[in-house]
Amino acid sequence: MSERFVVEADRRVVGVAVRSTGGYRFFSSDAAYFGLEGRTFARAKTLANSVAKITRAQRRRAGAESRLAPTLQ
């Protein structure tokens, strides 16, 4: 695995991961992922799972908001 890599979710860049002591440190470029900012993940897969969890929550929220939005008829 590379010393650094771009982290993507839903075909957009949400941050970068940089190899550090103990694994990969995440630096967010998207406000939705700021909760992961500065965390070190032992494996890239663990980071990917954390990003995916946030992405799924965003999708659920977006779906709920669209169902609640008024429609014009």
C-alpha cells in the first residue's frame, strides 16, 4: 500500500490518508467526515469501513429529507 492515498466516497474526494506510526492517519476535506479528522486507523480497510458508515448515514438522511420535502402539484 502507498504512503498516502486519496479517500473517496460516492465518487468524490472526502480526504486523504497518510502512512504514520500505527497505520494511516486521515485528513478530511469534506465537512461530513470531520469526525474522522486526525484519527489513525491500523488498516486502510478499517478507514474505508468508517468512511462507508458515514456515507450510508448521509444517504439515509438525504432519502428521508427528500420524502419529507413538499411537492408541487
